[in-house]
Amino acid sequence: MQTKLIALRRYHGLTQKDMADLIGVDLRTYINKEMGQSQFKANEMFTIAKHFQKPIDEIFLPTDFMNHEVPQRAEGQ
């Protein structure tokens, strides 16, 4: 799930339909992308980032975000 994108979209008062229109996809396709069921294409991410005037990495989570583990610190560090 693209939680940062969802929060940003809601903050700006945009609907999922608005975002689908922005990147030129069907509403259902956009919802699937926002929910993490399918991936955004690079050009879609660039379009969204440009629209919000933010770097891509401030909006989109890596595809395997939930699989990332926080490294454990060794004692004494």
C-alpha cells in the first residue's frame, strides 16, 4: 500500500479518480496501484511526483518495503 501517496492525495483533496485521470488509467487500475496490488510504472511515478512537486522517493515506497528489516545493532554500538 502506498501510504505516503494516499496521505498526500487526501491532503490535497484529490480523489482516486482525479489521480487516475492524471496518469491516464482506469479508476480500478489506479486503486490497484495505490493499494499495492500492482505497481506504478516509472512514467506514472514521475507524473505524480511532478504534480505534487516532490521527489519520487518522498512519495513512493519500494516494492518490497514490507520485507525490509531494520538491522539489529550489536551491543556496545
